[in-house]
Amino acid sequence: VQLVESGGGSVQAGGSLRLSCAASGITFGINAMAWYRQAPGKQRELVARITNAGSTSYADAVKGRFTISRDNAKNVMYLQMNSLRPEDTAVYYCNIITFVTMRNYWGQGTQVTVSS
């Protein structure tokens, strides 16, 4: 299984970015998909999660600003990030849990930097 993230970068506060996570090598399908982030000196935290059926949940800090979505046919997940703030600066990681084996996989991370 390989997860490839893209879309990170540098943006000014109030700007937008769209992250993508493409999964390959999936045998049994993907159950839940999620985005996590880790800022320097802080623990990795859950940002948003989406089930195979499309149910979503968000961290309080990003509610109303971020939108998670997925394309089950292509095994791709997205994170649309609007109204970005300096405190959103972090490395963002893609995470998936597969069906049947229920194994957890992580992407390599993509840097998001928001300047004030």
C-alpha cells in the first residue's frame, strides 16, 4: 500500500489550499480515511475523518473552514482548507484503514505553512 500526498505549500493567512491523498496497492478496499497534522513540538492530531459511506467528522479547530471528501472509485481523498490561519501550520498526514485486515497506513506528510 502506498499513500501519496500532494497540495501542500505556503500561503498567507486567509488563503486556501487543497490537499490530495492517492492510495494504491489496495486489495480489500478502504474503510475510513483521515487527515492528521503535526506542528513542531506538538503531538499529531486528528484534523478530519471520512468513512466509506461518506460520514465526516472534524476537529473543533477546523470546523467550518476545512472540508474532507473522497472518491471511492479512485481511492483518493481531499482536504479543502479555507480561511487558513498561522496556527494551521503543520505537516499534514494522510491515514487510511483498510477493510478486512483493518490495517492502518500513513502517507509521508506534506508541509502546510501559513504566514500572518
